[in-house]
Amino acid sequence: MQQEKQGIRPRERLSDAIELLSGARVVADIGCDHGRLSCALIQQNVVERCIATDISEPSLQKAVRLIQKTGLQERIETRLGDGLSPISEGEADALAILGMGGTLMTQILNVIPPLKGAHIAVLQPMRAAEDIRRWLYERNYPVLDDRVMLDAGRYYQMFSIVQPTKERQTLPKGWPEDCFFLGYTAFARREPLMKPLALRMLATTNRKRKTQRADALDRQAAQLEQILSNWECEQ
């Protein structure tokens, strides 16, 4: 008796990633872990092929098992390796780097040619978003789209970038100087869930300020207050 193929029902984060990756032909899913994004991309016919990579052999085996359950072996290839090292230049026209720290993302993206020749990369930092956002801004990577989503009670930031240019990105009116823990492109477009995320971050920062004395906390509180005070201003 033939085994029924498993269907992937992506949650909010994966759904947004799938939307941002639409239009790509080959996606490299870097740090794929269980491989759900690659499988969902193929099942929904968003892309032709995926390359799912991970530095961890046990994690990659989880992806292999899911790919087998979904019957997608012919369209998803798995590779073991660190960062973008398993990907050849120009082999993928889009990168997906989701669910890891922003500091690690800067190390992964520090390659020549930029993005290993891909046209676009979708990033979703779990922490240290400031590190990857600042790194990209200093190297003139344009932010194409920038979103905040609420998934299982937690806010996540996800954004897409394209190949770097010679010109620095223009920061929107009202954006705090030297602020990278939130997205200036999301602010410019008044991404709906960015405001509640900023409110939550301000409340957390103010709680810390009651027991900790640190210039960094004072600066972050001031930046969040500026973002919120300018939220209703003309864009």
C-alpha cells in the first residue's frame, strides 16, 4: 500500500518567507533544520528547486526524513556544510536564512561575491537583529521588504535584501540616528505590527532600567520613544 505523502501547513513565519521568496527559481535554504520551508516552497509550486543545507548532520537528517515523507526528493537536494560554503556561485537565485542569530548571519553573508551571486536573500533573525541590520546598512545592501509578524504570541522580524549598491540607503524622516534593532523600511511603510512590537520593546527596556543603569538602555528607550512619537507623522 502506497504511503500518503505528508502535506506542510506553514505557520505565519514560513508563510511570509514563502511570499517573499516567490518569483525565485532556485532557493538555497541555509540552516534548514527540519526542512519545512523547502518542502512548503515546492509543495506550493513557488519555486522549481531547493537546496537545503545545514552545518549539523542530525538536523540535516531531519530534513532528509521530511523530504522523503513528502516525496520531494527529485526537487530538494540536501547538503552538509557551514553557511554558504555548500552553495556554488550563482547556483541559487535566492537565499533563505531564517531562525538564527543576527551576528551569525553577518558571518554567513561575509562572502565574495555578495550573496554568492543570488539576487535576493530573506532573513529572519531570532536575536541580535541590530547586528545584521547595521552590517547590511554599512555595506549598502538595500532592504526590499521588511515585515513584523506575530506567531504563537511572539513577534518576529523578517526582511529581504538585494545585491549591494554604491549608494547608502536613505533613512526615513523621523527615524532615530544609529538605530538598527528595528527596520527603517518597516517604519517608512508603517508596517502594522511594528508599532505593538516597539511598545513591547519599550516596556521591556523600561523595566530593565529600573534595576540596571546603562547608557545603552537609556539610548534604546529614547530611540523607541522617538519611533512611537513619529508613528502618526506624515510619511
